[in-house]
Amino acid sequence: MNLSFFDQFTSPCLLGVPLILLSTLFPALLIPSPNNRWITNRLTTLQLWAFHLITKQLMSPLNKKGHKWAIILTSLMVFLLMINLLGLLPYTFTPTTQLSMNMALAFPLWLATLLTGLRNQPSISLGHLLPEGTPTPLIPALILIETTSLLIRPLALGVRLTANLTAGHLLIQLISTATTALLHITPMVSALTMMILLLLTILEVAVAMIQAYVFVLLLSLYLQENI
């Protein structure tokens, strides 16, 4: 059976049942549960240090009212980070390459930040649609542009994460296919492409971490506008 480069983005199935839910829940199994050695365990200490660092970075742009969102944003950051990194392993499936899943994460959280602003400070939230000092003839057009910009935010969040991860996986598969094909023809060129593949893999690890951080950071900035 001939396989295309995009078959890696198809959700795996077992007996006709999609396994995307299992792929989504698997990272949670890697987080150790609390026990009597909650602090003395080296792995858990490293994990708590990473959680503290992530929370500190995400909460720095927010005031004290936004710190209520610390658990949600930190959990989302760890969730995306682990899924993106686990998806780089061979013979694995990356759920965050699916636009539907990314939109399912982006839209409710964006809507929650928007409703928070409309509930707590409706005048200031609506005031973002019309900057101060706008000439009168430009008011209708500017309101329409700002409204479109506001409504397109969740789509931009989902598409940005999907596009970056999909492009990286496709590049890795293309170069690995070329490396295998050139191995018996020109071993020197195959070794060169192997070096490029290793460098690209390191780059994709960085991209997976950065995209998870950017996704949650933009949500925190949207929250800051509405609190």
C-alpha cells in the first residue's frame, strides 16, 4: 500500500476506534503522582522547578487578578509542551498537528478571556475597538477592522500551532526519505543529509517548545487586556 507524506497526520485507529484521545491523555501518565517522597525525589524536584519557572514566565505580564488563571495556563503549557515533544519520537502521533484540536483549545480559552473583560469592565473592553483620537470619518471602518482582528485571534492561535508543527514534521520526513534513498547511491551525500536531519531535529525540538510557549503567552496577553 502506497503511503503519502500526510498519512502521518491521520489519527491512528484500533478496531475502528480513533486513538487520538489516548494520545492526548498519555502525557499525563508521565507526571509522577504525589507520595511520601514528594520533595526528596530528584525527578519530582526537577519537575516542580520547571513548573515554577513556567508559571513565573506566564504570570509576569499579568496583574494579581490574572493570577487566578495560573493553574489553567500552566497546565495548558505543560500539556502542549509534552505532546509536541513526544510527537517527535519515531512511530508516534502528534495530536497538535490537527487543526480541530488546536481550535478546540484556542477558542474556548479566548472566549473566556473576552467574556471576563465584558463582565468586569465592559467599557474598557469595548473601548479597544476604537482607539482614542480616531478621526470621525474613519470610525465605522476602524471598528469593523478591530472587530475582525478580535474575532480572528483564536483562528490565528490554532493555525499558527498547526502550521509550524506540520511543516516541521514534513521536513523531517522529506529529509529522512532522501537520506534513505541516497544511502545506496551516494553514501557521502546521504551522510550530509543525515547531518542536516540531525540539525533539523534539534531545531524542531526548539520549535515544539517555543510554539507551546507562544500559544499560552498570547492567551495570557489576551487575558491581560480584559482584566
